[in-house]
Amino acid sequence: MPELPEVETIARSLRQTGQGEKPGIVGMHIHQVEVYWKRTIQTPSSEELIHRIPGQRVEEVGRRGKYLLLKLTRDHLIIHLRMSGDIRVEPLTDASGQITPLRKHDRVAMVFEEKYRFSFEDPRKFGRVWLVRDPVEVLGGLGPEPFDPQLTDEIFFHRLQSSRRQLKPLLLDQTFMAGLGNIYTDEALHRAHLHPLSLSNSLHEDQSAQLLAAIRSVLLTGIETNGASIDWVYKGGSFQNSFQVYGREKKACYTCGHAIEKISVGQRGTHFCPVCQPLK
DNA sequence: ATAAACGCCTGACGGC
DNA sequence: TGCCGTCAGGCGTTTA
């Protein structure tokens, strides 16, 4: 599921104040942790994680790239949802005291204040969880955050110039920039009128600035629409209604009418308009 | 330096 | 209906 806008949407929902069915979790104490698929825990061992978390309080909820960050009293709990992960927070019991059942694909669950259950649900089991003292251990290699004001047009242009790679794989590389995935990359390249196979060091300065602006505007639209919902995994967002190219192969480009093409680049489906995004 | 291939997993979908 | 291949919002490792 998740690229930057989907993770941001989840982070915001976990921060929201107010009680009820889906309360925010900031300020809550964690009472108990259960792990149902051990490989989901990247570090430390699941046994140590289960012993170390209870008693800690959620101080902050954040996001870096596609990582969800829970700052606890002593540790940082970091979650990557990979392809099919999702987070649920629900009351532990219903009005008559019945325990809310776990779901088939719940991999980790945490009980908050003996009242709510936070579940990491992940059908494909690609998602990972880290519990670390210092988040740099996990996040240290990430490239800049797309909205970081320190990422100027000049710096972005320099980063593009410093490698000779196709734009599609480069933008998916989280050390180049953190947060873009397959959908938002295709949509950003279309918005910037750039072919996914264009080489990074072939862009002119104005094209580079247009690409950065396109990335930011696509991600912003994604966040404003609560992310994209395109299959059974993630629900609630509506960015899929704004797709210009993703999933639109053989359909008419909204800009020029030419058929959208789909090719494979680095094992990833890649959608583009050959007229609006020419390869020079 | 860059790219390609594969492994990790389950589920949905289309074709036969 | 059932079986089978293909594909899926990601990324680490190995191989070229």
C-alpha cells in the first residue's frame, strides 16, 4: 500500500485528539505487546521487544519517508508497511465486554491503557518493525524529505546531475529522496512532462525544477485526499480518482488524448504518455 | 557505478 | 467451478 501520503495519513489519524472508536494514541501507555509473525520484527528479537515496550508511553507520532515513527518513553518504535501493511486502532472490547477479534493477517498487536488495541495488519508479511534507542540506526541512509525547505532547486539539480540513471528507478531509490513509490513517481513524471527512462544527468535546470515541483504537488494532492485506495488493502483515500497515468494503460491521456503506455522498468510497472512525456 | 534478477508472501483477477 | 499464470503501492541481497 503505502507511499508517503498514505503513511502521512496514518500518522495524522494516530495523532488526532478525541476519544471514541478511533482515538489518537499520543500520551497513551502501552500495556502489552503480542507478535504473531516473528519475522515482522526486524530488531531486536521479538522476545526482547515484547519485554521492552510495556510501560512505555507514546510521546510523539511522526513520519520519515515511508516509515511510521512512534517515539516512546525510552525507545523509538519504527514501522515500515511495505506492500500490504496497514494500522488499525480499535476498542479492545465492545459494549458487552466481548474482546474484539484479531484479524487473519494481524502480525503485531499492542494494547493501550487496557482499552484500545493497535494492530499492524500485513497480508504479505513484507512489513517490518524496529525498536531502537536511536532512529538513525534505521533512517540514517534515507535521502531528503521531499518537502524539506532545505531541498532547493539548486541542490535537487545537483543531485540529479551527480548520477546517470533513468528517472524512474532513481526516484524510487529512497537514498535519492525518501517517500516516493510506484504510483506517485509515475504521476510526478507525467506532471513534469518527463519520460521515465530519461537519464537524470540529461535534464536541464528548468526541467529539474519542474520535476521537484511536480513531486511536491503530487504528494500534496495525495495527502489532501488521504492517499490512494486501489485494492483490498487500504481504504479511505481518494487519490485514485486523480490518477493521470497509473493504471490507465491503453486509455486516453487526459491532456492530449494519446493512449497511455505501460512498460516494465526495474521490475516495476511504469505508466506514461508517450506524447506528453517524450524521450528525446 | 548501474542494472538486472530474485527472494520474501498472500490474494485477486483473467483466461481456459 | 477449478486450476494456473500473472500481477500487486517495497526493498534487501546477489549477480552481471
